[in-house]
Amino acid sequence: MHTLLIGEGPRANHWLNTLTACPQIVLAGRVTSALASGPVTSFDSIASAFKAVKLEFAVCAGAIAASQVVEVLETGVPVLVADAEGYY
């Protein structure tokens, strides 16, 4: 399942490790404000990620905004929102 990770900080980094360890998941990229080089492709926006990769699922974790969740939902892709209180 081609998955996009959206978010920054320790919670998002935890999800990065979790998603890359899951054999059923292909981590197609990560949306962050600070583009980084490495094994996971970084995107500066959700729109640029969806233009570059066919995505099937998204995880919003860490420092995220409600508008980011809405933007993903408007694509029709299922999204898991993980915050300090739990998962939605």
C-alpha cells in the first residue's frame, strides 16, 4: 500500500519508523516543511506528493494542521490522524 506520511516532530518520526518496518507498506514520501535527503522522498506540499506518486493511504502525525487533513480527505484517500490523544 503506497502511503504518504504528513507531519513533523517526534510523533511523525515514530510513524516513519513504524511505516518503514511494515512489509505491506511502501512509504511513498513524507510532507515536511524542511525537505531532507534520505531513503524517503520529501515533498513540500500534499499537492506535490499526489502529483508525483499514486497514493492509497495517508498518515497525518505530529505537527499537522486541520487543513492538511481536509486536503487529503478531498482526494478520496483514506487518512489516519495520529495526535497525542490517539488515532482518528
